[in-house]
Amino acid sequence: MMWKSVICTLSLFVSSQLSLWAVRVSADDLDGEVQTEVLFKPEPCSPKSKKGDLINAHYDGYLDKDGSQFYCSRSDKDGHPQWFVLGVGQVIKGLDVGMIDMCPGEKRKITIPSDLAFGDKGKGPVPPNATVVFEVEVFSVSRGPRSMEAFNNIDLDKDRSLTKEEVKAYLKLEYESDGKPRDDPFYEKIAADIFRKSDHDKDGQISAKEYNIYEHDEL
Ligand SMILES: [Ca+2]
Ligand SMILES: [Ca+2]
């Protein structure tokens, strides 16, 4: 584990140093606080991520002041890309904002001031009031699991509650319809991630209420 982490840190440290030379572009709609720079954009670039979408991505974090790495999703958790719902606070605010309008395959460098990242307390290896830089790569963008339409599709037995089996069956269908079927451990891993974030009372089911916790966020 330690070994993998060191390798990852070293190799990405080099790429980060190189990309520091690139010009930073501030996206118009991000009010200048979060700076995004597109490192790679596939053609065509679609679908584009929006608030409430379920995102699968790698993101590596660096301190802006010296380029040292504090987070590497490629080595954490066996290197699986991370799943989260965009725009609802499952990741730091700067990523919620800076990862809008990204398509699968797109890579960005996102520079985030501390008040939209880890704040005046910092977190773990991130010191207080630190500006951070994330290099993100998006693998998939799908309609958020937060729409009631999706909930009803996932809830096969219509008991207004989602089991892990129902979530896995749904993921399987999604991947197969994209022509990218995966093996069972892959779906198991994603389902476990989703349950960790959504099954707040830990009863092994995602209730309609748990699922809809962000409903007021006009998804
Ligand atoms: Ca059910
Ligand atoms: Ca529950």
C-alpha cells in the first residue's frame, strides 16, 4: 500500500510540475474563484456533467504552494475511480463547481482557494488556508441517481426502498447499454460506494427519503 502510494506520488509529481507551466484559464461562469484549465477534451465531448449527475472520476490533489501531492485516487482504494454525485457537497465545493460541464474522457486542472477547499483548519496533510490544485479525469457521467425517475427504475419490487441487489442490477444495465459490461466485483464496489454515501441509517436499504435528501436542490 505504502509502496504503491509512493510510486503514484512520484510519477504524478512530475506531471504536476510540468503542467504548472501551462496558462491558467478562469472559466467565465465560475466567478473567478475557482480556476479551471482544460488539459484534454475529447471530440465529441458529451454528455456534459451537470449538478446532480453521478460522476466517476480520478482526482489527484496537490498543494499549490509547492506542488506536493496530498491525495491520489489512483492509489487510494485499490486505484478505482471515485463515484460521487456532482454539486451536492459529496466532494469539496471547488470540485463541485470546477467539474461542471465535463464529459467522459476530459481532463482538467482545477485550482481552488482554501475557502472552497479545506478552509482555515486544513485537513490531514493539507495545512490551514491552503490553495489546492486537483487534476481530474472523468470516466463517466450519468443522470444523477437523485431523480425520482431513476429511483423508480432502480426499485424493481416497488417497495420504495433500494437494496444493494437492486442498485447492482441497475448499474449492470447501465453499463451493458453503454456496451461496456463489467464483472460482478466491479458492480459490487460501486454499489458499496453508493451505500456508504447514501444509506445514512445503515440498515442496508436506501429509502426514498435517504435517496432524495438533496431534492430541494432543484436537480
Ligand atoms: Ca426495492
Ligand atoms: Ca437506509
